[in-house]
Amino acid sequence: MKVLNITRGTVLGAKVHTARGFFGRMIGLLGKDRLEEEEGLWISPCSSIHSIGMRFVFDALFLGSDGKILWLLEGFRVNRVSGIVRNARGVLELPAGTIRRTESAIGDEIRFEP
């Protein structure tokens, strides 16, 4: 699917996949060497993430049920655990540098398109 930052008029990812089921959400990006440009992973429901066992740094956007960014993690390093973001509906994991490149910020509206 395609994910847009409506507030900024930018594309966050054109090849975003969804983590399905408990194990899909828990495993997330484990086993991958990197995220390609415009690739991403949508994990929902989710209010906290980890990078234990990961091989690369990535950006993460925590989104509320209204599709707005509640919290951002730029360059989330390997072997870390995020805090819990209250009211987060899900987390969008993207290649490192995406937040900076798109100038995404807390409060921006995000839209998912097929």
C-alpha cells in the first residue's frame, strides 16, 4: 500500500506492507538486512516496538486512531525497546532518514491508500 503525509504533501512509502497476526507483529522486520527506499511496515495494533536482533537503524511513526502522528523515533537503533505511546493505534516503520526527508512532525495527518 501507499502511505502519504497529507499535512506535508509527501509520500512516506509506496511499498508498505502490513504485519498480520501476533507473530507477524512481533517479528516485524527481523531477518531483513534493510528497508529499501519507499518500503515500510505497518504494525497494528501496536503501541511499543523493539529492535532486538535487528540489523539496521530505521524511523518509526506512532499513529493514533485519527491517523495523526503521536510520536516519532528518528534513527531507532538496534537492540532497543521503545516506550509505550498511549493511544497509539499502530506504528509505521520506515527507512532511516524518512522523517527528516519528509519533514514529518507530531500532529501531521497520515493516509493509507491501497
